[in-house]
Amino acid sequence: MSDAIGPVAFRDSEEHPFLGKEIHEQRQFSDQTAYLIDQEVQRILTNASDRAYRILMQHRDHLDRLAQALLEKETLERDDLVDLLADAVELPHEAEAT
């Protein structure tokens, strides 16, 4: 689903080549629609990548602390994570966590 394409599904085929079915089948949409799908997929992936990068950079200090703790201890328990990341995330109440 996207603003440009709308709430539709496009498939090349209902068959699965790994099950021994025919690999080459005619698609049921135009080259222009295929191009639009490719553009939308690229836009969605780029936006997701940019968002992930922004989130990681926003929390870089926490990631660095976590990486350093893992280098020192190799294994971290829940309490270790709570201590390291308490200022970064809102933790559920103890009753909800168990």
C-alpha cells in the first residue's frame, strides 16, 4: 500500500519456481506499473533506512555504552540492560515484565 499505488497487490505469478513450476509467466500488469512499483519500493526502503539511521544516531551514546559493556562482559542480563539503558527507554512495571 502506498499513496502512489494504492491498496492493491501485484504478483508476477501464483506459482513457486522452487516447487518445479514454470519459471517464466506473463505478469498481469504493465511495464509502467512495474516501474511505479519499483519506484515505490525504493522510496519505502530509503525512508525506512533513513529513519533507522536517525534513530541509531539519536541513541548513539546508548549504543556505544551497550557495545562497551558487551566487550567487557560478553553476556548481559536484563538487569545489566536496565542499568545501561534506563535513561533511554521507559521500562514496563515489574508486574508486567514477569
